[in-house]
Amino acid sequence: MTENMETETRGTDGVETEAAETADSEQKGRQERKKPALPGQNRFGRGFLAGMLTAAVLLVAITGGSSLLSKVFGGSFASDSVSVREVNNKLNDINALVEEYYLYDDEIDKDALIEGIYSGYVAALGDLYTEYYDAEETKAMMEDDSGEFSGIGASILRNAQTGKFTITEVYEGSPADKAGIQAGDVLYQVDGHLTDGESSDTVLFWTKGETGTEVVIQVIRDGETMEFTVTRDVIEEHTVEYEMKDGQTGYIYVEKFADVTYEQFKTALEDLESQGMTGLVIDLRGNPGGNFNTVTDMLRLILPEGVIVSVKDKYGNTEEETCDGENEFAKPLAVLVDGRSASASEIFSAAVQDYGIGTIVGQTTYGKGVVQQIIGMGDGTSLKVTIAEYYTPSGNSIIGTGVQPDVEVEYVYDENNPKADNQLEAALEAVRAE
């Protein structure tokens, strides 16, 4: 199973922060990231903004949409009161009106109209998490959910006011690192394209590409323009960060639950243990979710014996993920969450809370307790469908309610000390007090 919730920003290789745009959010200055998932597997879906259904259905008629509807949807498309024939006739009428009156018919993208009828049909279901993905979106999901991608291996930060991108991190041993790009460089051009004022997705598109292909990167360093030719390669995304805090309290930040996250989390735990960790804070703030298998495997590294999570489908069938308890975490533990902690983050924090092995600190989580299935359509596109609800170890549903923190702490931005984090301090205090 895999899962993902959409957040707001994306970076050169999938890791980027819109710093100025998030300055007034509940966690001012913290990074927000978004990523996708593998078709043919279960996942907790990302948010979908549907709003263009009417326009999509209207315009698709220009491409012969009526026959397309019959072929794609068949008899099941008709409701109890409207037949397929009536739908086709109405589309033909709309088509005639568009052909006669629509001013910009020479600008119509017919491929986009065809895709629009698929996405519009699915959007009309009215489910926030059921969504159609075209081929490009599906490819991005597969790449993102795996945590591996073909790129240059550098993270960037965009200032929304100036439109300029700064390289904030260069992965060790990555193509960017080997080429000589450094953290702090201002990303000026990508293959001759000026980055100033561009969107994050646009810059992301320019920098990523097939493994083995080259991309020319121009940066500004200390007022000097420098050019690097970088050969793209497969990069493993850094989804886990960790360090030892004062008092030998370990700290692990989990950005999302991708395929690669389990091994990174396991390595972090083992390294902190080897350093003499006496307690641990796991930070899931802003974590939109990720792979179902990843979060359950990670929980097997800390939970006692018992049920991790159960999933019930429309037919009443229930499946349980369980833990043998062999790796139960016996030291003081706190899990940090907020309103943007969703799906897999909620499975994680709810399990910790239900078993009483740690303290949940922060704010109530998002409240997404449903599971989606990603189904490949055979042509590179995919469909994500809500198929089940999930329940915490104690049998509770968190739909619409989320996970309530044991210690509620609202994030307060300190203008005099932007790096201050009162929620983290509260979590560290909770661990040290045990």
C-alpha cells in the first residue's frame, strides 16, 4: 500500500520550500513538500481541486467526445434518469454551439480536452481523494513515491518575493556535488532558461530528466556567474533527518513515507542508539503521508506486539497489519504532529498513542482515515479510487477528527529568533521529564 497527501511546494529534485509564501503559516519558515505514488497499489490519496468539470465536458465535444463517452463509459455512464443517448445528444448540441460561437477555437488543445473528460468524470464523484492521473502525473507519482528520481541531487529554496532560487543542499556524491555546485549558490539558469520568477514546478521540470543526459546549470556565487555541466543520475531522496539534541535526546524528522524512508529511519535509530540516546523525539509535522507498507514497517521498529492498523473495505472485509513486538522502543518517546500531519503520519502517531509508548505533542492532525487504490490503466495513465477506511489499534476512526495531541502546543513564530521552535522544545521537555 502507498499513500500521499498533497502539500504546497516542490524543489529541483523534489525537495523545495516556498519560504516567503509560507512565512505566515502555522509553522513559519518550516519546509513544505509534495510528492506522489506507484500505480497498482493502495494509498491514502492526495488532495484534489476539481473545479473545471463543466468546461472540460463542454469542450471535449469538439474532439468527438460523444462517441468517446460511449466507448469509455458504456451503459454504466447513464444515470437512472438520463440515458447514454441523451448525454451524447447533449454533447453534440454543445459541440455545435462551441463550433459556431467559441472565439478561441484555434487555441484548443484537443489532447487536453480528452484528458479533461476523464478527470472531470472522476472529479464529479465528489470525493476529495479519488482522482484521475494522466501519463505525466502518473510518472511523477511513481518517481515521488519511490523516493528515487533522476536529477542533479540538489535542493533549492525559492523566495516568492524576488522569484530567485537558492541551492540549500547538495547531496553528497550526487551529480551536482561532483560538478562543483555548492549550497548557497543562486540558481540563475537551467539549460539557458532564466529561473527568476518561474514556478517551482517549471524549474523542477528543467532540472530533471533521463539518467545519463546532461543539463547546463548556471549559478551566481559571490557575485560571479559560474557554469556547470551536470550529468543526471538516479538520486535517493533524503526523507529523514536526524541529530542528537542536548541531554542525549535523539531527534528524527520524517518528511514523508517513501519507499526509501524505512531504511533511512532504521539507520537513524541505530546511529542514535550507538551514540547513547536516552530518549527520542520523532517529528512528523507537515508530513503529508506516503507508503502504507513503509509506515507499518517503521512502526514494527518501535511498537509492542499487537495490531498496528486495520483496514475495512466496502464489503465489510477487514485486514490487519500486526507487529511481533521484538523491537519495542522502551525509552521515553514523543511524536510531534500538526494540522498538516496526515494519513501515514496519523497511522504512526495514533499507534504510538494507543499503545501508550510515547507522548503526542503539537496540534490535532489532518483527519484522513481512508485508503485509496492506484490502478494503472494500461496506457501510462492511472486512477486512484477510495476503497476502504482504516482504524487505529484501539479500533477508532480518525476521519474528520484526526489524532488529538496529549500535550497541545500551538506553534508560535518568534521574529527575534526565527530558528526558535516552541513545539519542539515542548516535545524535548516531555521526553526529558519521563
